[in-house]
Amino acid sequence: MEKQLESTMITKLKISNFKSHQNTELNTGALTLLSGVNSSGKSSVLQALLLLRQSYKKGRLSAGLDLNAPLCDIGKGIDALNQFSENEIINFDMQIDNTQQRVFEFNVNNKYGDTLIPNKLPLVLDSDLLILPLFTNNFQYLSAGRIAGVDLYPMDSYAVETEKQLSVNYGQGELVAHFLEYWGDHRDFNIESPLLLHNSTTSKKLLDQTIAWENEISPRLTMTPKKEADKVTIDYGYKGVGTHSPTKDLKPKNIGFGISYSLSIVVALLSAKPGALLIIENPEAHLHPRGQSKLAELIARTAKSGVQIFIESHSDHIFNGIRKAIHNGLIETDIAKIHYFELDEQNATKSTEIKISENGRVLNTQLGLFDQFDDDLDELLDL
């Protein structure tokens, strides 16, 4: 059994000389939202964490930073190093629980050919480091390239049943059907937090709660994961209304793409134990605005229950959903951190922490911060 601390939350993250980040410092909380224009460094923040994890999982972190597979691909040292860096040292610094400092320094001394950047100094993988959720099974990563709309999902007994992972390769969530088939009715994954229990069902089972929250995206939806040889399928259907008969046995390719695309996110949020770390890219993809708003509510509820979540999003509905959660008292402003990214004149990442009041108002709005709707409306009204 993995040793765990009562609290192992990343409360500050500093990235230096990595891709567009010359010197970026972020306050992070139970919920950290990264927003901003395309190619401004949001994904690179997540990649800093993913690189550390994939290097450790491949048994190479004590030697250095492994730049490729299975979570993300950077290329070679020259691709990782900021082009205008004054030296060849990449730094990832993490502050844990506002007290413990963990510094990772990598020396790009063969930047044109090596796919593993060696540590600047010997790195000791001590027990305090290795119990961070970033390096344990108390972790999930779901990328923007999630698998969806497929009739058969792969199985991986070790990854699902032992490591309790929803994904092995690049955050695709490819094991979500196997995860639900194996853990959906298992008491180890019963939802105990009142914050997460959907009021439409009294069942605490992971599968039933997943269906209840997916109903916020597509009402009356039903789901049944089933093993078929060495694969797993999910049969979908819709409950009937009144005297109308239900539909059943619908294949994933024959229902709305957003349903299966969001499924791994809902399962990750509901199944996460307190102290876990989740990294989620573009949770809003393929969802109706109401579904995005309800997903933001679930994200806020999960963070409040003791899970740390990093999100990259371009959705004003996710942004406003988090603000609404603050306004409604579901999550406090001091544990919900929002950062807006853009590029400065030197094409380096510039980040601004967005302050939100207790009633959900933005206190320091920025040009480009989810303001396109207002800009378009002004033009339509000839303002």
C-alpha cells in the first residue's frame, strides 16, 4: 500500500527556461485554471508536471528528464530549452503545502541530440518526494486527445485493477470502459463525499453516480459497460418518458460525441480520493454550454472534497461555472486559482493571476479574458 501524507498539495509552481517560460511563477490551489490565448504556455505548465511523472514511471528521474512517451512528447533538449535562455538549465520548482520546497534542475548539455536531459546535480528520490500524488497511483491525466465514439475499448488489467488508471497513453482515457466495468459497482469506489453525490439517485456506486452526472449533459441517458472477449464496450440508451418506450443498446458512435468524450473526465472526478492530483485538458470539448457549466460545478465540488485539479480551458462556461461555484459557496477563492496567459514582446509567457471576489466577480479583468461574447455583442448592437 502506498504511503500517503495528510496533505501533499502543490501550492506554488515555478518554471524557468522551459519552452516559452523564461521565468513563470504560479500560485496554485485545489483548483487551478489555466486560460489564455493559443500557444501562450498553458500546456507547457502541465507538461512540466507530466515530464516529471513520466520520467519517474520509466525509472529515469534519478538520471534526468525523459522528454518523450507515454504522457507527452517534447522532442529533444533543444525543443525543451527556452530559445532566449541565458544558460542551459531548466528549472521546475514546486512548493508543497506552502512549506516544503522541491527543486528539479536539468542541464541541457547535449541540447541538439539527447532526449533525456540529465539532472544538474544528483537527485535523491527520497520518501517525502515519492509520496507526492504526482508520482503515485493517486493521479489521473486526461488530455485534449481523449478517445471517444468507439464501439470497443481496450483492456489493461494491471493499469486498471492495480494502478487504478483511466489512461496509459497520452491521457486518452482509453481505459474508462474497463475502469467502469471493473470498479463501477465495487464498494472501494463508492462515492462517500456529500459534495459529489448527485441528488437524482440514492446509490453511492461509481457507475450510478457517473450516469447521474452524465444526465446533466444528456438527460435520461443510461450506460452499461460490458466485457466482450479482451475488449470492453459501453451500451447506451435513453429512458422513456411517460408511456413512451426507452431506447436501448445504442453504440457509442450512434450517440452524441460529447457524451463519450466527457465520460473519462466525470469518472476521474468522481473516483478521485482526497489527496489525489488530476490534470485535465479542455474539459469543455464537444459539450453544450449547460453541460460545460455543470461539469465546472462537478470540478469545483471535487476540488472542495480534497482533490487537487489542474485544468486548461478556453471555455467561458467553465470559467463562469467556477465563478458561480465561488458565488454559491461551493469553493473558496483562496483555493481556486485562475491564471491568464499571453505572450510578451519577446514571445515569452506572461501570466496574470485573476482575482475573484467572494461573490464571483472578476476584480482584475484582462483584455482577452473570456470577453469575446461581449465584444461580439457590442458589435452586433453597434456600440
